[in-house]
Amino acid sequence: MQGIIFTEFLDLVDTAFGPEVTEALFDEVELPSGGSYTRVGNYDHEEIVSLVVALSDKVKTPVPELLYTYGYHLFPKLMDHYSGRMSGCKSCFEFLYAVENEIHTHVKKIHADAEVPTFEFPQNSAEVMEVIYNSPRGLADVAHGLIARCADHYNESLGIKMTDLSGDNKTRVSFLLTHQSA
């Protein structure tokens, strides 16, 4: 998993809960990397899972809620990071297509061994889009937060219905996105 995912998660923890909580996580969780992350490095996704579970215990917040909050926090950071590739997007739906066709393709070119989530778009119209999230990591709640923040970024009111198609593993999840009337 790309290092930016780790560095931004730790930034969120520092900002939302304080640096002492971040330090406590490092003391509590055994991390193969030692907890030293760079934005451009690649790390085992199990490390972020361990950190989120430990944070959940420490701050008494459910893991799905923390992951959603993290996705919401991460969106503008990724927009900055990939601004050149995403500058032509004018809506949330366009952006989601671009994530699959631009960002994930770009990441795979740079890091051939990267395991990025994939998106399928079985239903699409001007008002409704279905996005099927696929990832063995089961971090669909992060995707949910990213989608919600993306809609806010484009000033769109979207209904987001999340359905786990994988039997509570969140490795294959449908997001049914519907434009809401003002």
C-alpha cells in the first residue's frame, strides 16, 4: 500500500486526537516497518489495519466510523497529489471514472506490484451511478468517505447506499449513488 495512505492517516490521528495518541499507537502496535513511513514508500496494508484497530480501542470509536472519517480526510490530499490527472473532472461521477482509469492505472505503472482497488460501473446515468468496489483489503469504508467528500468537493448532493456483496468482509461493495433534488 502506498506510503501516502499511512502518512495521511497519521496526520489525521495527530490532528483529531493529538500526537500523544499517535505515539501511544506506535508503542502498542508491533509494526514490521517500525512505523517509519514515507509518502512514496510501499508498506503492508496489515500495518494500517493494526493501527486503525488500536485507535478504535483507544478512542472508543468503531473501526468503520474511523475508516469513513479517514476517507473523508484523505480526499483533498489525493486531489492535491493527483491534481494534474484530475483537473478535467467536473463532477463526482467523472471523478470516480477517472480514479479507476487514471489514478489506479498511473499507480500500477509506477509500482507494478501495487494492489489497488478496482471499480466497476454496472449502472450509470446522469442521475444514478453504481460503483462496485473490489479489494481484498476490505477497506470499503475508506472508499465511502472518499466518495462522500468527493460529492462535497463538487457541491453535489448525493444519496449513497452502501451494500456489502461479500458477506460482511467489505471486499466487494456496491455504492449506489443518486443525485438528490435540491
